[in-house]
Amino acid sequence: MESRPEYDAVVVGGGPAGSTAAYLLGESGHRVALLEKRTYPRDKVCGGCLSQKSVRFLDRVFHLPVPALRREGLLDSAGTGYALYIGSSRILAGDLAEPVYFTRRERYDAHLARMAVEAGAEVHAGVEVVAVDHARHTVMTSDGDRYAARVLIGADGIHSRVRRSLPESVVRPERWRENLGWALELAVPREEAEALANGDGPIHLDDGFATPHLVFAACRWGYGWVFPNENAVVVGIGGLLQVNRNGLRDRFEEFLKTIGFSAFVDRRPAGFMVPLGNYIPSPAHEGTVLIGDAGGFAGPILGEGIFYAHRTAELAAHAVDRHLTTAAPLAETYTALLRRRLIPELRAERVLRDFVYGCLDARMHVPLAAFMRATNTRVIDAVQGSRSFRGFRRDDDLHSAVW
Ligand SMILES: Cc1cc2nc3c(=O)[nH]c(=O)nc-3n(C[C@H](O)[C@H](O)[C@H](O)COP(=O)(O)OP(=O)(O)OC[C@H]3O[C@@H](n4cnc5c(N)ncnc54)[C@H](O)[C@@H]3O)c2cc1C
């Protein structure tokens, strides 16, 4: 067993959340170790969709504007239009004021981990944390090494070991389970999709598979998606686990048939959990904070998690820096930042989630379609981050720096 020197912060998990926290704390001159159980480049089941919220974050915090993202090979493709369905009925379609982009997570995550190293953080890949001692601020790895720090940051994703070792009073497991989502996804090689010559289902995907499609009612309390990648068409469905426990695989097959991809029903999709409104309002205990999926932070309607991984990491890094430099109480500072900068937005999106999916569950498709047409661009603006889900007002709060 090796006992390492004490760090200011140990970050467990090297996805977008962990790398952002390590990068920001490294830049501030803190001694940081990031422990990632896999080795880079590693993939993550994900549609890879970067809304403008993420694009603005990457520019503001990592100094990676779109041309730099392109240069670094981090943008696989762009969607300049959209199509939105309820079942097989097209409700809305058009151009987006600003594109959404698609990234490949194996490249994206490896690049951000590299930037954390350049900022001064130590990144230890292939190191799995197997035990956490919150009171002593230490973690043990599968190799028997012990890492001690003044602060622990749990960025280890939806199955977070750091979260599972926290008291139930922090995690509130009932609320967590109630809003936990489950998704299935399949990447169909583009040449195979193109060979189908417009498929055989009621939804005709646009020529060239260049347009992101969202299909509500593809499963209960969730939706289906078709996302363009340069070499693949990424198809998935995801919804709340508790109402889709039995039959999500069947719904996935039905979805493939609906979009004319019945040729691929025998392919095995990848499955993964996703937060859909199960964020933990005070994800902090003793010297530990949770960020990203580990704390359940993702948009409750679509499960967009990359931006929320980045943003919670930024808020947490700020709280950790204050704690390390001025002895400000860690849990209180992080919770207050979340309460001011993020949770009102997630709460408002969850209210809309309950309305939209509640209408779909009650088969109130016609009034819902009318609502979607009436609010169309405002909801898109809220997803893109130029408006708030709170009354759809113009809002820059999600994008403003915290230090
Ligand atoms: C099917 C699907 C599609 C999605 N599509 C989108 C999308 O299009 N756009 C979007 O914004 N979001 C999407 N999401 C959500 C998004 O993938 C997540 O919200 C995002 O990856 C969260 O980042 P993270 O850093 O918190 O966690 P992760 O990316 O999961 O990273 C956690 C890291 O921790 C490591 N780790 C875990 N346990 C340990 C341990 N014990 N010790 C050390 N390391 C550990 C893991 O190996 C991993 O690298 C999707 C999710 C799913 C399931």
C-alpha cells in the first residue's frame, strides 16, 4: 500500500465534470489529483449533443471557441435544423437560430483531461477508487493506494461510488430513484443507414440524416432521438426508469421501426442510466462535494448532462477554492451557489417536464402539440441557454462567471 502526499483536492472520475473541476483548481494553483478508473481515450454512452449552453461554457472557461473546437477535432458534426414529433406526427421543424453540435466523447473527454494536466493537475488514469472515507478525506484505490486531500470531489458519474458512500440524508434515495432515467442507444454506420433508401416507417428522416430529430412518446416519460454524426446515425430512447422498467428494449425496437430502421432491430443497443430531474439539492457532506451525473445534474426534460457536468464543476471549484484559501465552509458555499445559479433553472425545467410528459401519459397529444407550437422557439432558446425556463425570459445567469 502506498500513501501519497496530501493533495488540496482529489477528484474521483475524469468525465467532463471531473476534468473541469481539476482544470479550474489546477489553474488556481491548487494541488489536485484526478483519479479515473479507465484509460483515455475512453468512450461513454452518450448522444454527444452540445447545446449552445455547452458551446458558450467551452469558450468562456476552456478558451475553446467553435473554430478551436473544430481545429482540435472535437466537433464531429453540426445540426442547423430540427424536427420534433409526437409519436409519428411531425409537430415542428425548421432552422435553428444557432446550431447544436455533436462531439465524440472519447475525443472530448480525453482532450479536457489533457487540458487539466496542462493547468497543473495530476491525472491518474486506470486508477479505480474502491472506498471513500469522508471524515478523513481519503480514498482507497483498487491497487491499495491511499490518496488524502483537504477536499474530495465526486465526479464519478451516475453510479458514483462517492455518492453511494454518503449518508441517505444527503442523497435522499427515494427522490433519486423516482427521477432516475434509463436510455438505450445505437450508432448505425452512416453507409448502412444511407443504403436503406428512405426506410420503411411512418417517420421519414430527412435526406442525408443531417437534422436532429426528437420524438416524444417513443417511451413513457421520455423521448427518442436521431442525431447526425459524421460516420454514423445515432439513435436512442430514454425515459424515467420506474415507468419503463419493463419493455424499454421493446419500445426501442418499435422506435427503430417508426423511423424506418427496422433493418437494425437485431443490433444490441448500449444501455446506461441518465439523470432526469434527480439532482441532489445539497450534494455535500463533510469535505466531499458531488458534481455532474454523480449529483444527478442534467436537464430534466432531455437529460442533457454535459453542460450541467461543466457548470456544477465550475460552481464546486469556486466553493473549493474559497474553502482552501479563506476557510469558507465548503458545503454551505457550494450549496448556496447551486441554489442561486442552477437549481431554480432545473426546478423550472422539471415543472415543464411534468407538464409535457404528464400530457403525453394522459394521451393529450393535441393540446400538447398546440402548446409546443405556441412556445416553440422559446423552449428551443431555453434548451440552448439564451432564455431561462423560468418564464422563458432572457437570462444570462447560466453563463456568468462565478469568480
Ligand atoms: C444514452 C445517453 C445519451 C446522452 N446524450 C447526451 C447528449 O447528447 N448531450 C448531453 O449533454 N448529455 C447526454 N447524456 C448525458 C451525459 O452523457 C452525462 O450527463 C455526462 O457524461 C456526465 O458527465 P460526468 O463527468 O458527470 O460523468 P461521466 O461522463 O459518466 O464520467 C464519470 C467518470 O468517472 C469514472 N469513474 C466511475 N467510477 C469511478 C471510480 N470508482 N474510480 C475512478 N473513476 C471512476 C468513469 O470511468 C467516467 O470516466 C446522455 C446520456 C446517455 C446515457
